[in-house]
Amino acid sequence: MSKIIIENRSNVSWGIVLRLVAQVIDDGRISETSKGKQYCFATHFKRFGVYVYADKNKKSDRFVITRET
């Protein structure tokens, strides 16, 4: 079983954040690292003015949502 951790550091609503993270997950594990394949490291959603950063831990995938600067 895997776990997803989402950290919303923006003021975007959780409904939108969940949809953006779902889109990154739907795109699949496309980045290759020493940890194996993982979700795209950084995805920019210009429409909402946010970035979604992804990282793979031992037992989970972590997504951090931040505002553009």
C-alpha cells in the first residue's frame, strides 16, 4: 500500500489542489532518479499561478503546492 502526502503552501482551495495533484498522478511516473521512477519533479499550472513539486519517499509520494513568485 502507498501513501500520498499533500502540503498546500498556497492560498488555492483544496478542491483545486486535489485536482492538480490528480493530474500530475494521471501523467504517470515520468522522472527517473536513483530512487526509481517518480512523478514529475515540478509542474507549473499557469492558469492557477502555482507549482506542484513531487518527491518520492520510502513509503509515500509527497506533493508540495506553492504560489508563483
